[in-house]
Amino acid sequence: ENVLTQSPGTLSLSPGERATLSCRASQSVSSSSLAWYQQKPGQAPRLLIYGASNRATGIPDRFSGRGSGTDFTLTVSRLEPEDFAVYYCQQYGSSPLTFGGGTIIEIK
Amino acid sequence: QVQLMQSGAEVKKPGSPLKVSCKASGGTFGTFRNYAISWVRQAPGQGLEWMGGIIPMFGTTNYAQKFQGRVTINADESTSTVYIELSSLRSEDTAVYYCARAGGYHYLNSLDYWGQGTLVTVSS
């Protein structure tokens, strides 16, 4: 299976700062089939990015994704208070679908 | 607006079976069969784990190897409901179970709509 490793585990930042999250795959992700999700406590995950760089419906443009092959990045250009949460990457290019271990963005 | 409504929380004994439902509503007529559904679970304080998926259009399923032989996913088109069954529960199966709709007919897709989650506690 394609193992996804996210880094860092935790990001401590202030509102207004830029967040850069990394997701590295153990095998190339076919057709850039990589998604990013945001999850807040007690809630289901929410799709942010699919196809490595496409924002899902209703997602603000401060969220952007890029990458291909084995290296992917999610950037939040200016953190808003509601952006402090856990973020997961997921590959869907091959079965089984796999998720990274998550990155927590916490308020500094 | 598409909604996925899951059945309520469960407390189960080790060794017993589990069945959780996920009813889809909203969207256009015929939407249900056009989108795959996956089941993802999350143990307390842990990350997300894909268990398997179903393509309602064809009735085909695919399961993560970890759950092979213990999990069954099926769909009832007449009620737009997908079910997951997990047998021989153990304490490690304690988790929130989510259903999620794929972005297309195949389960190899991003997951754009999620159910509210069903907390399953396995305890003697």
C-alpha cells in the first residue's frame, strides 16, 4: 500500500501567518490523485483539495495545493481563527485508499 | 444538498457483530447509484483509516486487506442506504465510523460528502 507521511506533526502559528504542510508518499501517486482534508474536534473531515491542486466547492482561495509524484504540499496563505485544526492528506490513485497521519495547526 | 445520515451510537460486546447504516438524501434523482461510498474509521485520538468501498452502480466492493474476511459492505438502492457489517468485534474496533461519498462512480476518488459519524464502543 502507498504509505503517506505528513510533516510536521504540529505547526504552532499565529493568525495571519502562512502555513505549509507536507505530504510524502512511499510510491508515486498516479494522476496526482491526492486530496487534503480538514478536521475539527467532534466533526467529520471536510474535503479541501482534490487532484493535488483543485479546491473543493466553497473552499476559500487562501487554501492551495501543489505537487506531483511523491511530494505534495498544502499551503494556507493567511491563517484565520477557523483554520486551526487537523489536516490529513489522502491518496486515491491506488487501492487501498490511504491517509497520512495528520498535521495539527495550533494557535501559538 | 447531499446528506449522509448514519445510524446511532453502539455499545457492543467483544466477539459480537456490528452493522451501521448510511442513508443518502438530496442531490438529483438517480444520484445514489452514480457515486461510490467508502467507509472510514477513526480510533480515539488517532488518524483516518479506510476500510472499504462499494460502487452502487455495479454492486462491486473492495476492502482493505486488514479487514478482509471480517467486513461486508452492501447497498440498498431502493432506500439509498449503504451498510457496513463488521464481525468478531474486538476492543481495537472502538472508533468513530464514517461513511463518505466519492467524487465519482468509483471508490478510487476523493471523498466530498461525509456522514456525521457513528461512535462504536467495544467493551465487555
